[in-house]
Amino acid sequence: MTTSTQSSTTRCKSSKIDATKTSGTSPTSNITPRGYRIEAAASYSGLSPFFLEEIIRNGTLPAIGGPGSGVCAAYVILKEHLDEYLDGLSEHAVERAEERRRVLKIRASA
């Protein structure tokens, strides 16, 4: 008599599916999330979780959910909103760098 594990392995081997690697309900690693919770957004963006939560609370960065929202307890930041915010930071950083170069040039010529 075979155990259920052996018979499932046998079935999987005969259908060329490795039971240790797949499951009908397991998420696959190649799915890119559309939204991130604070920690994942921080990891993705390089910004601190504290800073992200602050800009969500002050309305600078849109987020779904959050405490008291009735949707979910955690904030979920859509990737496109985070990318737009980071693009804006990038543009602002370029402007600040140009301004610093201009000031240094003025100081050097004085």
C-alpha cells in the first residue's frame, strides 16, 4: 500500500509536474505587485518608511487604505504614484544641482 505522498508524487512524475515546486494556489515570483506596503515601498524607492508615512499623511503621496480607512489597516502605495513622486524628486534634484553650480560659479568669479 502506498501513502498519499507517494501516490501524489507518482502522479506528478507521470504528468511531469514537480509537486515540490508548484501548487495551484502558490503565487509565482514573476508577478510584479501593483501596490506596495510601506516597508516594500521603502525598499523599492530607497526612502525611509518614516518619510513615506509622513508624505502620505500630509497628502503629498497618495495611498490606499491606512488606519481608519475601512479598506485595509496598512497603507498601500500604487507603484505608478511612487514612480511619479520619485520622478518629481529627480527633477527637483537636477534643479537644485544647477542652482548650486550657478552659485559656485558666481562665488568663484567674485
